[in-house]
Amino acid sequence: MRIIFLSTSVGPLGSGIGGGVELTLRTLASGLAQRGHEVTVVAPRGSVLALVSTERIRLLEVDGALHVPSQTLDRSSAPVVPENSVLVNMWKTVTQLAARERHDVVLNFAYDAHPFLRADECSVPTAHLVSMGSLSDEMDRAVTSAVRAAPGCVAMHSRAQADSFGAEVSAATTIVASGVNLDAYDFVAEPSNDLALVARISREKGIVDAFEVAEQSGRLLRVFGVMEDEAAWREAAARYPRARVEHLGFLPTNELQSSLGQCAALIMVHHWVEAFGNVAIEALACGVPVITYARGGPAEIVRDGVTVFVVPADQPSGVVEALAKIGSIDRARCRAEAQERFSSTAFVQRVEDWLRRQLV
């Protein structure tokens, strides 16, 4: 197949602003190319794929104003389309490429109504891999419209994510889960006592709960991710002044896994419905156990008591209690779980099968 990827419109690839969708896009581009497909990635100016050079992948950078991330807006907010929108410009590029170069299918990664509502402008089928749960009335309507117009055109990472859009969308959605290239992650058998949080610094990622866990446990919390909301960070730090928290910023995969692997556990204390939680399988790939709230995709994909502990949502004290028994989890079992269930090979195969069904 000849596939066009429509990237996220909130930031250049490689910046970390796009969160887990950036890792997903890179994993799929590399995996599909290795399987003999040709991939053209249309992304904002300044994007970097950081993949092994291959003639089957090309990157086209497009100018334009970046979009405001949907998770920072109110649910009922009116659509915000900036002047000279990078997404509008990228979509024009995609439709022109599809017609001019005879591509087979478009794979949309942008969490924005525009490509969902304008898919009929493209001369080839448009498939949508949705990266987040329901966040706005506008997106709910757009996703519903898409599945009514082309049943099967939407895929998501977990059933919990799909259910957040309602029964009609969930029933029409293909669940593809996720996966990572295990070769990029080193197993660490003997960790430090430190904890890890891998997330954008934001309220919905539960930064205040993370600070509380750090203070209650007395452990150093190492935070990896883009500083999206400095006010949320300052408020959490003021509320829990005895918490030992270190912000290391957004790191590329090689650096992230090297530091993450040294940690005793990854905590996931999200306040929203996390779609999947790529960071969970990144941690497992390094042998790092996970402690997650019972909310969204992470709780759906893990095996409680084997490689992770699932605790009631919004209860940092439950995370601290789970930390007391984190040593009972076999780190080698964590790595094996990642290999058995979340390899990039299996993930790419599921997405390839789904994309082929768009061509029928």
C-alpha cells in the first residue's frame, strides 16, 4: 500500500507536544515500511521523525499556525481554527498528494474535526486512528459522523476509550491496542528507589496527585514530559512542599528508556480517560512495574498483581500502599509481558489489517 499519514496539528513531531501519538506515528511508519509499504508523513514544519533512514518513508513539512490541544479547552468550547491553520494546510497537501500520486489510503492521527468531516474531499479512503477519549462535543459529533459515513473507518487503542464516545461509535470502532519496538528498550533488573511519571505536565495527567504520592512515600519522583501547564506544577509543589520531585523534560526514546529503566515503578495518576497509555508498555519493556488508577485504557490492558497494581481512581494513598509491595512484582515478568502482548510487530499487523479493510 501507499499510505499518507496526516500528523497531529498541535506541534511538530519530535517536540513532545503531541504526547503518545508521536510515538505511535513513528512506530507505525517504521513498521509499515518494513513490511513493504510506502509511507508519506505530512506534518507541521520543524518535525523530525528520528527513524532509521529508509527510502520507503518520506516526511513533508507544512507551514501554518499550530492548533490548541483539545484537552486544554472546555468540552462545549466552539471550534478554534487559527488563521493560516497548519491542519487546514496539511489536509490540502494530503488531498493533493492522494490525487496526484495515486496513494491508496490516508491515515489520520489529528484529533480535530476537520479531517473527519472533510474525508469526502479526498480521492482515497481516510482512516482515523483516534488518540484520545471523548473531550468535546464537537469531536463526538465529528467521530459519529465519520462512522456513519464510512463504517469501520475509525480505530482506537482501547475499549474504554471507544466507550467514552458513546455506544454507536464504540460498536463501529476497531480496537488496535498499541505496541513499541522492544529492541529500543533495555531491561534493568536492579533499579533505584525512585519513581517515574511520564506525561505532559498538566492537570488531566494528575500532576497534583503525583506530588502527593511523592510526599507520602518519601521517594524521589522523576517526571519526564513537556511542561504544558506551569501553573499546575507550581500549585502542586506549593500544596505538597515536602515532595521531592525532579522534572527532566521531554526526552527522546533512547534517553527516556535509559532513565525510566532505573526507576522502581511508573505511576499513572491521570484524571481523565487515558486512551491506552503507551508509557505503561514502555515501562514494562524496561522491566519497570506500573501502578495505575482504575480509569481508562491502562486499567484495561494490564494484569493486576502480575506486572502492575491497579488502585481506585483519585486515591494517591492507594498508590502509596501499592508501592509498599512493589518488590513482589518480577521485573523479568514485566519485560516478558511487553514482549508477548505489546510488540510493535503485532501492533503494526493489526493496523495493516484494518487499513486493508478500508480498500474493499
